Amino acid sequence: MRIANFVTIIGLAWAMSAYAAWVRHEREKRFDLRGDTTKQLPLVRLQEAKTLWHRPHTIFVDVRSAAEFRQGHIAGRFVVA
């Protein structure tokens, strides 16, 4: 029984490792991080942002620096600093 558990754990670890490598490969294909990545980001216009803001499951993420965040921010936001 212990050998079967060991083989199962090794198999799961291999599968998770293979999946992580595949995800990383696909992400690099989707977003070329060597160049200007701002061209690949979706642009949300003000009216669309206002519409999204009123939806209950929308999350806004503030990615500005901590200093910019302290200068002012939107209520109900998350900050990544």
C-alpha cells in the first residue's frame, strides 16, 4: 500500500510540474515580456469602467505605487504594492 501511495504522489507531482511548465509556456506566447507590454493590455474606457463598477462581482485592482495610493484612491479597491 505504501508503494502505491508513493507512486501516486510522484505521478501527481509530475503532472502538476508538467501543467505548470505548459502554463508558463502559454503565458509567454500570449504576453511577450521582452518588449512593450502596454500594447497588449486591454483598454477600459471610462463609461465601461463606470458600468463595471456597479456590478456586484467586479474587482478593481490598484497597481500604482504606495506613494500614489496614499495621494488618493477609489473606495472599495484592492492595492498591489
